[in-house]
Amino acid sequence: MNQKLIVGIVTIVIIAAGVGIYATRSSKNEIAENNAMMQKEGSAVDQANDKAAMMQTENESATTSKDVMMQKDAGVMMTKAGSYESYDASKIAMASATHKVVLFFRASWCPTCKAIDADIKAHLSQIPSNLTILDVNYDNSTELKKKYGVTYQHTFVQVDSNGNLIKKWSGSPTLVSLVSQVK
């Protein structure tokens, strides 16, 4: 009797182990299939986003601030728009009593930086003619950050032609709000 009981228990243990192994393998396969499907969906979304970005870039390149010349708008003559350019130390010298220069400390990984960057690029022709916005890479501009006391990305610094700080602020979510802060 004891021998039959032991054989029965061993059989149940073996069957349970087999079912456990089968279930584990099945769930691993399902997880792998789900991951593969999610990656395919992610790739499709990335491709769609890339396509949209390319189309936006093509549209923007057709109407860059350099292309905006004298236009008539309701009988009022408009002048060439300002600019949004990559930072270069020599460009600070453009600042004067009549021309403003703002440094935009932007990080490529920062969501709010991406939003304002996209808004500026979408409205290049609306940058006032007396304003130059310089795009500063937040991650590799340690000396500039020290000089102007910049402690986090999405910071704007208006400077004079000598590079002296005129005004520092953060949180402008649009080009319009950025322009409203310029002195």
C-alpha cells in the first residue's frame, strides 16, 4: 500500500512539473510574440512620425526666415523675419540697442524643449526682425551654463553684444511667449 501511494505521489509530481514547464514555455512564447508585435507597432508609429517630420521639414525649408522678404499684408509693408540659428560665440556680437539676441539652452531629450523648438520652427516668419534666437546645446555647454547661472534646460538668456546677461527666464512654451519676455 505504501508503495502504491509513493508511486501515485511521484506520478502527480511529475505531471505537475510537466504542466508547469509547458505553461512557462507557452507564456514565454506569448511574451516574445507580444514584444515582437509591440516592436512592429512601434516601428510603424516611428515611421509615421518620421514621415510627418520629413514633410514638416520640407514645408519649413520652403519658408525659412531667409526666404521671407518684403511682403504686403493689408497694406502694411513687412520686413525680413529674425532668425533661429545654432549657437556660435561670434553671433553674440549681433546684439545691439536695436537688435536682440537670446540664447535658448535646449536639450534634445527634454520634452518641453522639443515643444518650443518645434513651435519656433513652425513660426520662423513670425520671429521679429530685430531678434536672433541662438540654439545652445544644454548638454555640452558647461562654460556657458556657468557664466549665465543656467541650472536646467529650457532656459532663455538675453545677452548684449559683449555677452553680458540682460535677462534670464524659463518656461516660455511658445515663440509668442518667448518674444514677450525679450527686453
